[in-house]
Amino acid sequence: MKDNDTYDLSWDEWDELQRPAPETTQFDEVVEAAISRRGFLSGIVAYGSGAAVMGTGLLNSTSAEAQTAGRFAFTPIPIQTDGTVHVPDGYTWESVAKWGQPLFSDAEELSQETGVSVGSSDRVFGENTDGMEAFVVGNRQVIAVNHEYVNTKVNLPASEGETTSADDVLTLQNMQGVTVMEVADGPDGWDIVVDSDLNRRITHNTPMTMAGPAAGHPLLQTSADPAGTTALGTMNNCGAGKTPWGTYLTCEENFNGYFGSSDPAFEPPEGYGRYGIGMEGRYGYERFDERFDVSQNPNEPHRFGYIVEIDPTDPTSTPIKHTALGRFKHENAAAVIAPDGRVVVYMGDDERGEFMYKYVSNEPYTPGGKTSELLDDGQLYVAKFSNDLTGEWVALTPEATGMDEAEIAIFSRVAASNVGATTMDRPEWVAVNPVSVEGYCCLTNNRNRGVKPNAGGDDTSVNGPNPRAENNYGQIVRWYPSNDDHAADTFTWDLYVMAGNPTVHDDAYGGSSNVNEGNLFNSPDGMMFDSTGLVWIQTDGNDGNEGDFAGMGNNQMLAGDPATGQIERFLTGPKGSEVTGLTWSADRRTMFVGIQHPAAPFPDGEGMLPRSTLIAVRRDDGGLVG
């Protein structure tokens, strides 16, 4: 639970309750055999130099001179353990949009006693912000932002968080999904443009088109949609992305937790187990909305777990679920153009022991040209890393997987296992450097590494990019596509950073050499590059600030220099919160950051409800921020 018991379990905590504890005896053996400092270093030497494995930045000095000679236009800040946001001297932050804040003038304001009314729940800014992107529409600025999940106790205070009616379910469904909103910078700072014709809420009930190889497949057909081409809603929207043609990509992550069965004798169909679909939903939707009752609609879960494209310029447009990009627990989507014009989308599957993916369109993108099929007609790949610092993207074809194209799209995890992909330590956000041909992926943590198989029974022993068992700290893997071509089938790789605590450990759990007492962090999660090529790292980890996590404080956002490996702390969030989601204003003078599930009464102060909030950060001198 969070420190403030007003709040429910986070998704990670909820997921932990569904899984058995690791076998500690086996874990101890793995630690002694493979993760001792000597064993770790000798393992590196066996297949490459430390410089090659850990990246050039990890050999740089962590002296005061090196720390102050970098590219950062701020003085690094210390950890914090309180209930508000902190930024460096010379910077200020302000609230832009808070959970329950009206997007339209006919919406009621959030009540501190009763939350948001069901009638206004799809007319206000949703809860628990996550991935976001900014867009310019004419001379206006628009932000699309995800709302990953809800805290039922503050949304349903009358029933202490229990769903007791269809209205309760509808309220929860409306408070999630996506907000598209116009924002403007005025005399009092950034704010929502209320009643803008671009404002829009996309919820668990918004009609969507199913596209790509799985559209119309029998596994996607339901009694309400016998054609299997029109779904309702998008859920558990985690990270995000932006297409080269200016649309928003929202990513469905832990969709499995929304479904349950009214029939205890219901036999789950094949495929449920690998995706974690159980018989009791997290929010009790199945008791009041039969669409989420798998005993009544066993195919409904197959219609979630995709990447959804939204046009922020047209509030009447229908969102599109692109099945060609695979079905799994999508964290985010990083889109880039290959030298030949084809569209490449990198993706992570956020679960312990799952995989990294890449999609490459068959046709090239032409500015101003047709884009409707670029995310539907292409090839899905999965990553296979070798310990010699090379890797390949294995095409998930019918010949390689033994599955047809629709089955690959619907059961991508199974297809990836069939070709022997490398199991990873929770692949979360992927980011592509805009000034260098390289990609990065946050591997957040994995307490099961080397301890037990994942749901698919794949090998989870330690390996090159995942070198630690019971990995509570996480790392960031970096890869360099062959021939500077993101569409290439091969790559080389290293680790940009291994988070750890050198004040507690003197082995691999102390982290890489660019981790020091002044920049300690754990569980890298969100990640974005700015236009100058600095990488911004956001965390969602243990903020207890004791034991293995002593000196790390609250979750935070750090800036990293890919060229030198230097990493410095820029922002800290309130106690209990995750710092997640990042984008910039059109002039790059404002940085928008998401603060999810704060435990303290943030941002309104003592006696008020904690509210997930989108904040704006800028320099006092009006200079560029990234």
C-alpha cells in the first residue's frame, strides 16, 4: 500500500499480490555464483571489455570537476522525502491540470468530500496521469495525456472504494483513458482552455476501429461486435508516442486486470494465462457491465493490449487500434523514420521476463502523403541479445513462429517465445536519440530474474543486458542499429547505466560507475530525449529511503548525457508519487511533467485530496528547457 491509506494499490503492487514469492534459496545460489563483484566483472571480460559492455560513459570520472563540466543548464538538487515537487534554483513549477479539473464549463468542480460526479466524469481531467505528447494545431497548443488507472477510495468515497452500481463503474471508466486538451500560457501561467473545440475525453467506452492483421478475426468477434472490427474503449493507458505525421499513440498496458467472471466454473480459454487474465477484476466491472464478464464475453480481453492512434486535431475522429504492432502490455511507442523512409516503432512489454519489440512498415512515409496503412502493413520483430554485445531483431513471421499473421498479432508473447527472444527485466519506456542513431530502453526491475520462469516458461537466467538476479534497481540498455539504420535486422549494444547503491553495496548492486552518492535512483521507468540529445529519466520505484534504497528519497527525474554517461537529478516528486510523462511547449521554454498518485495532499495543501497533476516547469530567466 501507499503510505497514505486513502490510496489503493499501484498496478505494480497489485501485480505482486497475484504472484508467488521467489524461492530465496535458489536466488541465493544465483547471487553467489553469478552476481558477486568478481563474478560480474569476469563475466564482462569473458565477452567484451568493460568499456564495451557498460558504455563509454561508465568509465568517466565521478569527480566534482567531471560533474560540473557537463551540458546541464541547472545545479543538481538533493533528494527529498516530503510531499511536494522540487526543482533546481533558477527554475519554478506550477500546476496546469489536476484530476477532476473541468475541461468544459458544464462540468462540476471536484468535491473534496464526494469526488467527481458520474455526470461530469467524462468532462474533466482524468486521474493518474502518465505518458503525454504536445501538438501544435494552427496557432494553438494541445496536450494529449494518458490516465493510467484510478484510486477507487477517492473516486467512490461513499462506498469506501467499492463498486456497488453501474454508475460507480461508469465513473471509474470515465476517469481513465486519455485527455486531449488545449492549453495556453496566460498572465497566471499555463492553464486548460475550457470549452476549446479541441478538448476531448477518450474513455473505456469510446468507439474505436480495429485495424491490421487481427481485425475481423474470430477471436476478436463478440455478440456486440460480430464483425470483430469495432471495439469500445482503451484502458490502462501507460506510456505514449507521436507519429511523424502528428498523431498520438497511446499504449494499453495492464488491461488484464479489468476482467472477471460471474461464473466460478468458467474455464478460461487458451491464451488467458500468458496474459494474466484472471477470474476477478480489480475494479469489479464484471459485476455491473457484462462486457467485462469473461464468462459472457470470452473474446473481449483479446480486443485490448494494443497501441491506439488518436488524431488530436479532430475531436470527431475515431481512434484506431493497430493490431500489427502486437498485443502485450505496451509501455510506450517510440517512432522514428529509417533512411529509406519506412516507419520504425520500438516498444517494450512491461512485465518481468517479457520482451522488446520493433515494428517496421512495408511502405515509406511521405510527408503529406497517405498514412492510413503505415501502422497496419508491416513486420513485427522481437529482440534477441547475445553476450558478445551483438543482437538481432527476429521477424515474427508465420514460418518462424508456426502461427498465422492474426495469431501473431493477438498472441505476440507466444510468437516471441517461439523464436527464442531474450527475456528482459520489465522493458518499459523506449526512447530514440534525435541527434545520434541509437535507442534506449528502461529495464525497470525484476525480482524473478534467475529465480523462476515467467508465465511462458522462458529462460530467465541472467544474461548480458540483464546481469543481476533479484534486480531491484534496474538498468538502461542502449543499442546501435547496424549501418545507422533503425530498420536494420542487427545491432550492437551496451548498458548506459545500471542503477544501484554504492553506499550500501560494493558488488554489482552498487551500480555502474556513473552512479554515485549524489545521483542515486532506482527503477528507471519513463524516458524522453529533448531536442539537444539529453535523455530525461523518470523513476517509479521504492521511495522508502532506507536499507538498499537509502539516499534515494522520493521518485524523481534526472537528466543524462549519452556522450559522457553523466547523470544528474533535476526534479523530485511528492512522497508516494511516480514521476511519469514528459513533453515540451512549442518554444521549448516549458517542460510539462506528470505527477501520478501522490500520497500527500498534493498540490493543494493540507486538508485537501491528493490529486494526480500535470505540472509545468520553466526557467526564471525565460531560457530554453531542453
